[in-house]
Amino acid sequence: MCTSAVHNAIEERELLPTNVTPVHYDLLLAPDLDALAYTGEVQIRVRVNEPTDKIVLHANELEIQEASLTSAALQLDGPLRATSITLEKDDETAHLAFSQSLPSGTEATLTIKFGGILNDLMVGFYRSKYTDANGAAKNMATTQFEPTDARRAFPCWDEPMQKATFAVTLRVRENLTALSNMDVSKSVPVDGGLKEVSFNTTPIMSTYLLAFVVGELEYIESHTSGAHNGRPIPCRIYTAPGKSEKGRFALNVAVQVLEYFADVFGIEYPLPKLDQIAISDFEAGAMENWGLITYREVALLVDEATTSSRAKQHVAYVVSHELAHQWFGNLVTMEWWSELWLNEGFATWVGTLAVDHVYPEYHIWTQFLVDDLQRALALDALRSSHPIQVPVRRSSEISQIFDAISYSKGGSAIRMLSSYIGLESFFKGVRAYLRKHKYANASTEDLWMALSEASGVNVSQFMALWTRTIGYPILTVTEAEGGKQIRVRQNRYLSAGVANEDEDETVWWVPLGIETSANKDNHSTDVLTTREATFDLDVSSTKWYKLNRDTVGIYRVKYPASAVANLARAIANGELSTNDRIGVIADAASLASSGHSNTSDFLTFLRAYSNETEFVAWQEIVLRIDALQSVWATESEETREQLRALCRTLFSPLVQRLTWDAIDANEDSLVSRLRALAIRAAGFAGDSEVISETNRRFQAFFAGDRSVFNTDTLRAAFAVAIRNGGRDEFEKVKSYYLDSANPVDQQLAALSSLGFTTDPAIVDELLEFALTDAVRNQDVHQAIVAINTHGANRERLWQWYQDKYDLLVGRYRASMNYMGILVRLSIAEFVGNAKADEVELYFADKNTAKFQRVIDQSLEKIRSNTVWLNKDREDVEGWFASNRL
């Protein structure tokens, strides 16, 4: 998309009138956790920018009893009551009319009395169920306001640019804990066994960052060192009763990362405290509310004895990501949702940086390549993707951009840029950006300007291409001048094949990062800025060469056959870094599926990885083989068995080498995860020894010997046992999920394993179970996530989605992006144009505006995978005929 189109789209935003804007809110809320309702009163000091007798602000599913104005400019004895209050449901606004006009340039106080429901939608001011220490079911009240649900809790100007200060008071039962963004200023008893807890006034901030929680809570506490914050910051982890010690790991992460960010950002954490709280019912993974960060339990709580290393690392990353927002997003806020990536892309990158600082043994930047870069490249290879900076006109469009483009491609773009200009210059620019725009709003261009001044490089000139245009390039390399040069051409890469001329207009700024066997430590700084260019490289004097050193760039590379063969030898001989090995195999698989090469080329290239030792490289390989098996899932049994045999040749030796049990008690966590990955892959491929040992240990585990699995192999064993077992295995794993005494991450591992069953009757039972009270609304996708891995069960899953569509829409009407998650799981693994047409027809008469992008992406995936299968069906059969396994 060209720059002018982006700016024109921005001018079409649907925003509130600016005749009146907020300055300060005094908010009183009185939640009743038994009646599941609340009353409230808000006094909003407003600035009058134009003469007006009408005020429009946001309100959604609230009952407004009365509204009135006071202002010295009105010269009245008492408040001026609204003559009419009109709630516009579609616009989520309240229109207030008054009998007198407010003069421009004055201030007034708008008072509104209202009430609402503590809903079960996981947005706004809502209820979350938990079990207390005595096993009794209880409710807490909590909030989730991003992107546009503060208006569900109280009438407000619910837009990022409409910053104000907030003084919150919560009227609650005496035995309950009340929390908000700031520290408590006073707590006083009131009639009826209640107390009013008032909090100090917040800094100026956006409504989506306000938060409050009420319930029976306990906490653990620590303090930062104060080395970079100027004073120790009190940090607490709050939980439901009996769980606070499980917050110890996250607390240790927080106190270190809070100091780290104060150092690298050059600005002290501006609030007097930092609270983090685990919420049982929570649709998002976490939410960066300023000073009161909310999390799913699985994203905050760790049982050191039983939590898997994978889950523990996830907690470290999520905490770091949310803490990054305390500066990048909270202190300086995007001006509008089209700039969401400024919040999320940056937090993705710098959150990863923080984890690497605190836990270098995680090798998290290598994991970033699989978890973020490749995830982003997969989505952005679709025609139905969107630019990092995506025009957002209305609130219904916002939730759809909380995706891999805003987070993972945004983070990858920051990684590529910081690598090019250097971390020192990059953080110099970030510090200047934060200082200039603190307590205000900013745009992408503001960040580019600060980075340009810090680095002496015109960042905006080349980064605008990456943030304002959809997609990314494939670089095609040819050798020229008798092997003394390489010629590099860029075109847009699409998973569906070669881009049409009108889709291939962008010429990206591409740092080539050329490395060779002779200069692995000193890669080139060449940059491709035209459609095609020639670069000096003596191919004959080096054993191999590779573009995109360390897989930093956002692009794919297609080499000539001789260069591919040389890279394969270099990989087999251990000459390439782990990052480079991951990038090469990811490109090889992607080029095969998109038709830029043959799948047989990818299968041949896999041989170079037979001696691979690194978990993350194997993780990428597994993802690529899983994708191949998914597309070929309904092919002949002979072909599917050949694919399983290929997997056995790759993964059975890994299991034999690593064995089931760690020899060293201090074994690296990534080795433990590699063992689990190998067991699962070999077990799914039909390795009889692995299946037999899994079953033996599985029975011993449920007979009481919990030592037979470590925290990582448990998930793999559950999956293998269910895939190769029957009713008994399914029921045992289901019972493990239902036992609340088990750690949350392992419960969810059990739930997500249930769908690996191949029994259609059990699948039907699971689909019904997924919608019972035994599965929290936020976890339904976990119950069904594995069903589509067995081709024969895909139709049952899709039929379930259709049968339950109205129920699901009712349940997730306030968070329709979750409908997108469910539809992707239900349809995206299908192959066949007829099935794509069927799905498209089904949704044709439905209101899917809030998740249409996911439908489009899923349909495009079905059709592109159909092209892949039809193109390479005989190619794969021929490869297996020539390579007996």
C-alpha cells in the first residue's frame, strides 16, 4: 500500500466529537460479587473546546440513570441535568443533551450515575470464578479494557488519544482486597460491612490501561534493587488463596526486568508500585494495565517441581513483555490502533531481549526465529495479510490486528533494524523518543525520527516500506561473471505461488548479510535497494555462501542448485550457526510449498540435518514435516506410511541417543524439550519401541509413579498414548485435566492432548465436553486444537462448529477474535477447492465483520495447500520410490 493511501485511510477514522474532551475522572464503583452487578458514579472534569449543548462519550451495555453538568461558566445555583440521554448500541455511545450551551475555553464537571452487570464475557468489568482454600467456588471482579471495553465498565472517552488522570474508589466488603493501578491513599469503613478503598491519582493515561480487581486475594512481595529506578519499587504477585507461592518465579523475573528496562530506556519506572495478578478466567494471555498487570494463571504461576521448562520460559517472556509496555505503550502510547504494532511489536522484541539478559541459557533469540519470525512469515505470505501499520477505521476492526503481523512481524522488523544500526544507536534513539513523548501519544514516524537522529541513518526512508506495505520478498540468487559475482533479484513472496505483476510493485530495502565459509564472522553490509543488483562474491574461492546471516532479515532466499548442495554439505559438517540452519530449512520448506521449488528438494535437503543436535532446529523441522503430513493427510495409506517412515528415520535415533531420562540432574532445559519433541514425533510416526515404552510408563504414572515422566515428557507421552490408544488412555488423561491439584500448565497439556484420539465416537464426546463448565471459556480451543491433526476427524470438527455457531457467537460476542481462533482450528487444515467453496458459502450470510480476516486467511490457506498437493503429489511419490526407507 502506498503512503498516500495509508494517510487517506487514517482520515476516515470513526472518532468521538472533540467539542468536549476529558481531563480527569473521579470514579466510584460498588461491585456486588453475589448479585454479580455493580453501581457507579463518575465525575469527569472536561475541557470545552467548542460551544456546545451536547456531549457524546462511550458507553456499552451500561444503564445510565442520570447525568448532570456543573460549571462556573453556567452561573447556576445547582447542577444542570441532561434533558435527554440516548444510548446508541451500534456505536457504543451515550448522547447527552442539555438546555444550556457550554462556552468554549472553559471547564465543566460531568457527573453520571450508572449501573452494570459483572458479565461472564471476560471483557469490561467482569466476574472470574475461582476455588478458595476450602474448595468453595467464589467470584472475583476484574477488568479487561483493551482495546475498547473501558466503556463497558463506566462512561468515558474510550480512545487512546483521550488521555486523562483517574482517581478510583472501590466500595467493597470489608474482607475483600481491592486493587487498582495506583497505591491506596485511604481505606475507610462505611455502612453495611463495607469499606471504601481510594487510590492515589494516576498519571495521565489512556482508558484502556485502567484496571481494578476485587476479591479474596493473597500476595507475595519483593522490591527492586533501585539501582536504575532511583528507589526500590515494591512488587507484588496476587493470586487466589493458596497459590501465591507459585508466583515466586514471576516475581523474581519482575524485580530484575524492571531494573533492566529502567536502565536501557533511561527513564525510571514512574509509578509507586507494581502489582501482578493471576486471573482464572482471562481471554487474553496478559494485559499491561499500568501498575496492575493481569495474567492468565498459566502465564504467571510456576510450580518449580512440576511446571514444564517450556511453560516456565513462557512465564519469563510474558512478564518481560508486559513490563516493557509500562514504558512502551503506557508512558508513551500509540496515537490510534493503526499504530498497535508500536506497542506490541516493540514489546515482543524488547521482551525477548530482557529474557535473554536474565536467562541467557534459554537461547531465546534462537527460539524467536521459530516462535515469531517464521510465524510472521507464514501469515504474511498470504494475500489476505495486512501491513504492520494497518488502517483502522472503526472499533469492530481493531481486534483482528492483534495477530502475528502486529506482534511477530513487528518484532522481527525491530530486530532487523536494530541489527543494522546497532543496539547502541537503537537504544539512544528509543531513549530520546520516550523522553520527548512521555505521558503523551506518538506515531511510528516519531520513532523513526528519533532513531534517524541517533544513528545518522534515514530510518524512515527504508523502514516505511516494511511497515506500510503488505508482504515481504523472495530473493532469487544467480551466479554471474564466471562465478565472480552473484546477481540478486527481489519479488514479493506468496505461499500460493508467483505474485502477479500488480501484486509485485514494492521494492524493499533488504540488508543482505552475505556470509561465506571464508568470512563467517565478518558478513557483508550490502543492501539491495533496487529490483535487481549484482554484488561481488568469488564463488569459486569459498566452499559455500549464504545470505541473511543469523536469519535476521524478513525474506526468503532461493539459491542455484550448486549453492544449495554446498549449503547442505556445510550443514551436515556443522559449519553453519544454529540460526542459519533454521533459516535455511525454513526457506527450503516454504519454497517447496509455494511452488518455487519441489517438495522432493526439501525432502532431500532434510538429510543434511541427520546429525542435528539443537532443539530449536528440530522444532522447525517438526513444524515443516507436520505441515507436509497435514496436507497429505487424506492421501493413500501407502503414502502416509512413507511419510511416517521418514519421520522414524529422523526421530527414532534421537530418542535412542537422548533416552527417556536425563542422566544429568542439571540437564539443559532445551535438551529436555528436545527429548519430548523426539518422543512425540517418533511415537506419532509409529515407532513401536517408543509406543511400547510410552504405554508402560503411562500405566505406571497413573498407578502412582509420577517419576516416570519429567515435566517436559509428560505432554509428549499423553499425546502419544492417546493417538495410539483408546478409551482407557483418553479417560485417564481427561481425569488428569479435571484434577485441580495438578499444575495449570500440565492440566492444559492434558486438555490439549485429548484431541489426538482417532476414535470418531470419542471425538464427538470431546466436542461436547469442550462446551461444558469443566472447560473454561478461554480454553475451549485447547480442547479441540489437536482434532484436525487426524484427517478423518476434520469433518466432525467443522460440523461441530456449524452446529454450535449461534451458541459460540453468544458466548464470545464481546471477544469475537476468539471466534476467529475457533474457525481457524475448524477449517484451516482442509485441502480441496470444493471444501473452500463450501466454507465460503456457509459464512456468506453471517455477520463475520470482527473475524472475517481469519476466514479469508483460512480459505486462502486451503486453496494454496490444494495447489501444493496437486503440483507435488507425483513428485513426493517419485521421491519415495527412489529413496526406500
